[in-house]
Amino acid sequence: MMQRFAINTATFGFQYPIEQSIDAIAAAGFGGVAPWRREIEGQDVSAIAKRIRDAGLKVTGYCRSTYLPSLTREGLQANIESNRRALDDAAILGANSFVMVVGGLPKGSKDIAAARAHVAEGTAQLLEHGRSLGVRIALEPLHPVYTAERSCLTLLSEALNMCQQIEGIVSAPSLGVCLDVYHVWWDPNLKRDIARAGVEKRIFGFHVCDWLVPTADVLNDRGMMGDGVIDIPSIRAEVEKAGYQGLIEVEIFSEQNWWKRPVVEILKVCAERLTTSV
Ligand code: ZN
């Protein structure tokens, strides 16, 4: 019953090494896992990939890109290079996509147009590398509160426009989007843009959690599904109406609450809420 759902390992607050997370997620009956580079890089990536396969899990997404924008050309190239290596690992892991959080303003800059130009240029280069490996790239637009520090890409429509500019409209896109309810729930054009993403076959991932009121910290105070104000079932309905058949991934950054709880308990509550509140 949980096969339709995946767990992003950040949800555990990195309490476990990746091997233990894989085993716990599989034991709880989930269908997939989304690991982070901090858990993978410097390890035997093939062995981890085998462990994931042997556990019967899919890799929904590999998290996540090095931020692209830089004050210099050399800096941009170094950021692209770092992401090329991550794409290599995503290929070994058999990830459904490599998740890109594109980056905001480089330190010391006030030039958001330049940051956006670096994102477009870097993504175009990475798309070529991804294609050569058979790894799709999923741009994850973030809530505008993160524009300065994490993502100058904020709207779903903006992400889709960037996909279209870089790759065009094609029958089997290699560049798409990752929809996270935390980032997009407030968007007045959400319904329209989810439908567009579906028509363009660009929904590569779907992340769930909840927006708490009040929110103590916009980065690390995400809520468990059902505890906040996001109408997750209605967004899920739109995403599925748009043709998305992939796994639904739980991704909760919660420093003061969920990350302090045992992994078994987190998984149990996730499973309950996925059946009642998603
Ligand atoms: Zn996400």
C-alpha cells in the first residue's frame, strides 16, 4: 500500500547512514527513496545503488545540485563541474531524476538577472551531460522567500519557461520540474501551470509536506502532512490529472520536531498521513 510513496532521507534529519535509511524505508513498505549527495559522495556509489535495488526501492530523485550562479565565469564553470559529477552518481544510482535547486544571488551580488542567466547557461550544459548518461534533470522552483540565498527560480511557470527555452517542446523531455507543495501551494496560477506541465510531460517529481502556521523557520520547520494549511489532496489531484504517475515523495525538514524523533516513528506517522492527508 505504501509502494506509491517514497521517503526523502532528509526527513530523518540524517540520523542514519544511508544504508540504514534504505533498510528502514524498505522495511516500512515504501516504494522509493531520495538520497542526498552528503550521504553518497565519497562512498562506494555502486554498492549503495545495489543495496537500494536489492531492497526493492526506486530512486525518485538525487538531491541536489550545487548552486549555479557565481560572481565569476570560473566560479560558474566550477559549479557546473560539481553538478556534472553529481549527475554521474545519479546515473549509477538509477535516479529517476537529478534534482536541481538552482541557487540565488552569489555572495556580494545584487544582480538577480545575472544569477538567472547563469542558471540558464549552467542548466543547458548539464542537460547535455544528463542526456549522455540517460539522467533526467528536474528543476525545483522554490518559494520566493528563498530567492536571495537558494533559488532565483521561484514560479512553476518560470521553471517551465526555462525548460522550454533550453530544450524546446519535445515528446520525451529530459528537462522537467519537481513540484514541491511547500514551494508552490500559494501560487494563484498553480492549477493552470500544473496542467501545462502535464501537457508538456515535464512533471518529474512530486514532494509533499505541510506549511505550519505559525512557521518558526522557513527552512527547517516544515510540517507533517495534515498539520498545516496546504490542501495537499487537491494539489495531488491536479498533478495526477496532469498525468503524473510517479512516486509521491515525503520531504520534511524539521529540526525541532520530527528530526528529534526515532526513524521508525517518523516512518509510521508518514505512512498514516499519506493515507489520510495526501
Ligand atoms: Zn522538495
